[in-house]
Amino acid sequence: MTQARSTLTIVLRHGIWRIWLDGRFFADYRSKDQAIAGAEAAQRAMATLGKLADVVVTAEASPLRREMK
């Protein structure tokens, strides 16, 4: 059986780097480097629980894109 992977998505919106975990808010950071470090720390923490996660950095969110809640 293949384990489902989670996704930590990093998006820049209005000068804030936001992390979403599987479409749900996870954290905000003031810099891209901090956001990546935070996402990687979450990825490592999840791995200790046997959960797999990918980190994806996207371009700035489109103003037409609705943020997932």
C-alpha cells in the first residue's frame, strides 16, 4: 500500500510568505528563507511520525486565486 503524501505549499501574498499544509493554513513568515526553513522543519517532524511531505514554493498568488480555508 502506498502512503499518501502531504504537501507544504509556500506562497508569497502581500509581502508575507504563507505555508499551507494540504490546503489548510499552517504558518506565516516574513521572509522566503524563514518560510522554507519552517516548511523543512515541519517536513522533518512529519517524517519522525512516518508521514511523507513535499515542499513546494510557488510564485506570488494571483489576486483572482481564492485562498483555501
